[in-house]
Amino acid sequence: MNISLNENLAKKKRRFFKVDTQQKPLYTDLKSSKSSCVLELKDVTKSFGGLVAVGSASLAFSKGKITGLIGPNGAGKTTVFNLITGFLKPDSGIICFNGYTINGRPPWQIAQLGIGRLFQDVRVFDKLTALENVLLAKKEQPGENPLVSLLRRKSALDAEEKNMDEAKKWLKFVELEEKEDSLAENLSYGQQKLLAIARLLAGGFEVLLLDEPTAGINPQMVKSVLDVIRRLAQEGKTVVVIEHNMSVIMEISDWVYFMDEGKVVTFGLPKEILGDPEVRKAYLGI
Amino acid sequence: MICIYLILSLSLNLLVGYTGLLSLCHAAFYGIGAYASTLLITKFGLNFFLALPAGVGITMILSLLVAYPSLRLKGDYFILTAFGFQIIVFSVLYNWVGLTRGPYGIPGIPKPSLLGFEFDSLPLFLLLSAVFALLVFFVLYRISASPFGRVLKAIREDELVASALGKNVANFKIWAFMIAGGIAAIAGSLYAGYVTYIDPTSFTLDESIFILAIILVGGSGNIRGPIVGTIFMIILPEALRFLGIPDTIAPNVRQMIYGALLVFLMFFRAQGIAGEYKFE
Ligand SMILES: Nc1ncnc2c1ncn2[C@@H]1O[C@H](COP(=O)(O)OP(=O)(O)OP(=O)(O)O)[C@@H](O)[C@H]1O
Ligand SMILES: [Mg+2]
């Protein structure tokens, strides 16, 4: 009994391994080896009036991998992120996270479950300092209960101190430590983007949805942001990157989805996708 | 009176300046607090110092009537909801004659007393209300300088991003309403104990606008603004009296000055005299 169980496990592991390295983790395959797929969309549709922003799209994202999401302007990439994070509700289809169906849940619950995002249009809290921006990302702060704060419970003060150190560490990480007391609105666009990245990292999310993380920051910083993204994947996070910069996609992604007009057109290794004549024609105009 | 307005403006600031909810019903909370504690005193013979917290509790519960709609409604629609709540509360106070005596008001409210000691002179009452104002200041200072206050500000800046960071925005808004409403109720109880007579005309929309004006003039989003605003708006009329303007036209002149001041500030310093945050 025990032996057969072990055998089974070993078999599963092997299959799992295979999927990760050789086979494409299409969502049908992933059903049989669920553990590598953290986040999955099945036949998800979203329209705005007559416009189908996402049409019956199926995507799966694996743990520890960086998945690129590319496509021309208006392809529906950001809408996919909005659907995953609960900002938009799908008209039909299922969004699955760690075995839970999450469509219909409010954004804050989805965030607490462990899905964080970087917004295409940055969206830092303008009138708050850089440090406050990062501090906000920490989940379950005892001091967020007004009664606890009023009574100055020691646990809350200690937690705040710890969070403060951690937030400073993240600011330092994106080289913004000198700006910790500046209001976010007084930072340059590139700095705001880095601040948003620091805020996201401070949140400790398991899934990171990055909408154009390298747009608008200087080449040197791009390199370190890409390093971070890679390291996050190595640590076992699930990373999804929307990018218009193809060299970035080539460099960092393990898998790439190509979307156009709300549909997933192709899926594969970066070099397959970028070599695909259809993709080159539709996207790069070559 | 300056302490009462300090309490009102400091508490409204939690909604307006921190959470970004332009709430036009603060006089309703103020009125509910005043009536609730007064009725407990006159009908049940409760002591002021017990009636006051009871009034706070009742107002906190009733504040949910505005808090819940505010979760679904945004911007102008929220302003209208608060406006509606203000009108409803006023008409209940005015028309529920059996309970509130309607337009006749409630006279002869006993002065606050504690263990046989009566706060019956003006300086004593000033002392009492100053103690309460300080207490309120202390409470709001701690709350707003905490992680809780930080989340409120984040909600004001960008509600959706706050929720994308896992903050349950609805919960925080409800807290903000309950705290602001409860504290306004303290001002209500103090007012009733001070004037010893209340009627619905003290808790009208005009009054809500006046409290909001204090914040807009003084500035919101930090704890200094409402203090500066209160001193400015309450002391200004006293100063006018010294200018020797005849009593008959003084109220009109005052109104004009308030109006001109607001317009002037909105043009040249929209965040108020000492504020951090301005409405856009
Ligand atoms: N809230 C909305 N209301 C109406 N239409 C929308 C909404 N959000 C997106 N759309 C439309 O849906 C389509 C897909 O938009 P989306 O933002 O997902 O594209 P994208 O792939 O992210 O493009 P880009 O590369 O320019 O960021 C577009 O035509 C857009 O105009
Ligand atoms: Mg986009």
C-alpha cells in the first residue's frame, strides 16, 4: 500500500518534471498535473458593449516561471490582468488560483490571497511619501485597526517598526532610499515606476502581474529590474510580464503568450513565438 | 463654542481630509448626539457623563446609514447621499414631535455634573469642553498618525490601488464614518449641556456647510488644518465686533466675508491655510 503510494508519487513527480521542461503547460495538460499551474484562465470572455476585449481566452501560468504576454495595442493584455485581479468581472469563463475559483471575488480578497500587480500607468499614491507608499503594501498590519492604534498596543508598535525597516530595505533596493520622505508626486516618472515596484515587492505576493515594468526607466535600472524579476521566479514566484520591448521578452520569459484582438493566438517558447511569421506580421509588421 | 467647533472640524477631517469623502452631513451626527444624550438625561435621568457615551454609541450606529451607501456610490453621488441623510435627520428631529418636541425644542437641560459637582459657570464649562477637545485631539492624532490613517489616505488617493494591495476599503470607510460620527456626537452632548436648550435649527444643512467650510479654510489632510480653520472662522466674527460694525448689519457682513474668503482661498490656495490635500 505504502509502496504503491510512493510509486505513484514518484510517477507524478516525473510527469510533473516533464511538463515543466519539455511539454508546453497547456491548460488541458495542466489539469492532470495541477501542481505546477498556479493561475489559470479557462475560456474567459469580457466585452465592453460591442467590443470583445478578451474573447474566450485560456491561459495558464506556472510557478517559478516567467510568462510573457505580448500583443499589439488593444490586444486585451491589461484586461486579462484586470480580470485576474477582480477589477473586472468576466462575462463567462473561470479563473482559477491554487485550486480556488476566484472570479467574482473583490480585488482586496484576491490581493490577500497572493496576487499582486504593477499597473501600466504606475499609480503611486501621489500625496503620500515614498516610504508610506511602500509601507502600505504590507498585509495584516495590526495598527490598521483603529482601536489597536489608539491604545498603542506594543504588538502594533513593534510590527510598525519592523515594517518600517522592511520598507526602507525595499526602497534601498530600488535605489530610492534618499527619497523616502519625498511625496510620490515629486518623483520623476522612472522613480515612480521603481517606487511602484518596491511597493509590489514589499507586498510579498505569490503571483506578480507586471504591466510593462521596464517602460520609462533608464537602461541601467531596466537591467536590475530584470534581475529582480528573474530572482523572484527563482524563489518560486509566478511572474507574468506584459511587455512591448521584445528583447526584454526574449531575455527573461520562459513561455510567451501572443494575444491579438482579445484572443490567444499562439503560445510557446520565446524563440518560437518571435520566429512565428504570423506573430512577426501581426505584431512587428515584418 | 470654540472647543465644540474644534471637535466637529477635527472629526469631519477624518472623513474629508483623510478618506476623501466630502461629507455634508456632519451637523446630522452632531444633532443626533445632542438629542440622544439630552433625551437620555431628561427622560431617564441619566447623568451627563453616562449620556454622552451613550449618545456617541447611538450616533455611531446611525452613521452606518450613510456609511453603507457610500461604499457603492462615488463622487457626486456620495455627496448627494450625505446631503439626503442630513435633510432626513433634520426632518425627523423637526417632525417627530412625540420624541423631540419638534420645533419647540427641549428646554431646561441640566448642566453637566459629576459626583455632585456642577459645571454651571462659563469658565468651568470651558474647562470641561477643553478637556473633551484635548481628548478628541489626542484620539484623532493617534489614529490618524497610525497605519490606519495611512490606509485612509491611500483610499483617498486611489481606492482601487488600495484594494489591489489587499485593503478592504469598505471596512476602512465604515470605521472612518463611525469614528467621525461618534466624535461629532460628543460635540452635540457638550452643546446641549452648554446652551441647556436644543432645537432642530442648530443642526441644519447650513451648519454642515459651515463645519465643512472650517475645514476648507483651515485645510484638511493633517491635524493642524481644522485647528487653524476653527480659530479663524470662530474668532473672525468676534474680531468684526471690535471693528464697530453696527449689530443690524453685522451678520450680513460676516456672511459676505465668509463667502469672499472661501472663493478667494479656492482660487489661490485650494488646500486651505494649513492643509495638505485639496479636492480636484
Ligand atoms: N474599462 C473599459 N471600458 C471600455 N473599453 C475598454 C475598457 N478597458 C479596455 N477596453 C478596451 O478593450 C481593448 C483591450 O484593452 P487593453 O487595455 O486590455 O489592451 P492592451 O493589450 O493592454 O493594450 P496596450 O498595449 O495599449 O496597453 C481596447 O480596445 C480597450 O479600448
Ligand atoms: Mg495595456
